[in-house]
Amino acid sequence: MPTKDEVFQKVRSTLVDALNVDEDEVTPSARLRGDLNAESIDFLDIVFRLEKQFGVKIPREELFPESIFQGDADFVADGKVTPKGLAELQERMPFADLSEFRKDPRLDKMEDLFTVDLIVNYLQRKLGG
Amino acid sequence: MRWLWIDRFTAFEPGRSAAAVKCLSHAEDHFADHLPGFPVMPAPLILEGLAQTGGILVGQAHRYEKNVVLAKMAAKFHREAFPGEVLTYTATAVDLGETGARVAGEARVGGELVAEADILFAFPTADQLPPDLPDTKFVFGGEMAQLLRQAESVAAGASGRPP
């Protein structure tokens, strides 16, 4: 089983290739959109590359879900994720660290959840870590 | 001008690879300006041909039921291509997914490598399309239809030569 650092090293090289960024920009806390300028199409690219790099299958909506809140109108109110929505988010993305997001769960801040560390956590769980 | 940058398929293995040819002729308007006195095939049009070869490969793998759009491309060029030459495009499926596909492409003249490209296609769903674009699998309509039929016939074992 790879260590967290081994997973991180491979994720970093994947992101360097997919996003054309420098290695030192890819820190654990770097946000894919906010810091590494990933666009929506890059998420598809990243998933393909991770599947190859780690030999895993990443089902649609698992790592980068897009439609979590579409199932229930009670998940979001006034542009904020409700407690019910947060519970759903935690359930669907157990690999995400929601502690910061809970303080100010504005929907437009949700993209900040998608950090390099989130990918590493996801893969560690996937690989049985 | 018609936006078809391949002339015909010469090989088609569904879900795996496709090969197509493009004959370059002085009669094509773009050679007049690109470049004056030194006609060479514009690089973006070589990439367009490669993308059409790869796009039909991945479109066919989903029975043309998805919108296939070119999302990302990284290319490397090795030499120019000139009027009178025949470009052979090969596209090999690297990843075929539900939301997109990756294709490795090569353009050659005879045995000589002209360009290589890594091409990422996305399959936007109806709600991901721009509001003014109907969900009609637009890429595979119109003038492209004849090429699709020709690709199917090559896949079924035809030689790729005209009848």
C-alpha cells in the first residue's frame, strides 16, 4: 500500500502534466480552480490520468461530483448549503475535509473544497489506505 | 468551403483505431495565403483533420449518441506538409469513458512523421451545452454524414477505395 507521500508525489506529477503548472505550485492545500487555474474540462483530463497512473476506475460523480444538490431542493437555501445538504456532502464525499466549509457554506465557495489534498485522500481510501 | 478535413477513411477498427487520408491540393484556397510563395498546410488544419479522425472514432464507439467536442489538445510538429502530398491520419483510442475520451493522433506523409497530438474529447450532456445550441449531436450531422457512412463501410471490411 502506498504511503500518503507516495500518493501525493504521483498526484503532483499528474497535475503538472494535466494543468501545465510547476511542481512547486502543487502543494497539498492548493485549490484546483482557485490556485492551479483548472477549468471544467481539466477535471475530465485529471480523472483519465489518475486512472492510468494508479490503475483504478474512478466512476462518474465520485471524485468530482457535479450534481450532489440536484436531488433535493432542501440541500441549498439562499445560496448556502443547508445542514441537510452538508450531511449529504459528507456522505457522498467522505474524503473531503469540510471543517472550513462548514463555517461559511456558501455554494459558490464549494469549489474551494477541491484541493490537491482531497485527491490524495480520495486515492488513499480507494487504494485501501 | 466545406469543413471536412479528411477525404476518406482507409481503416476503421471500432473503439480502437482509425486511419484516414487527406490529399493536399494547390486548389485549396488556404494555400494562397499560407504562405505567399511558400504554400504549406496550416498546422491548425492538420490538427482539425486529426481531430475529425479521432472524433469520429470516439463518436462511433457510442453509436453517435453523444455530443463529441474537442476539449484539449497538445501537439508537436515535425515538418511541413506541401501541396501534392497525402497526409495519413491515425487515431488510437487511449481512454474511452462515459463523459469523454482521449485519443493519440499521428499525421504522416509516407513514413515521415508530420505531427503528433494528444487529444481530449468531452461529451457534454444537453444541460452542459451553451443555451443556443440544440442537443442534436450536431457534430455528426450535415456534411459529416457521408464520411460516417464511409467509416462504417471500412469498419465492415470494405477496402476504403471508392466503389
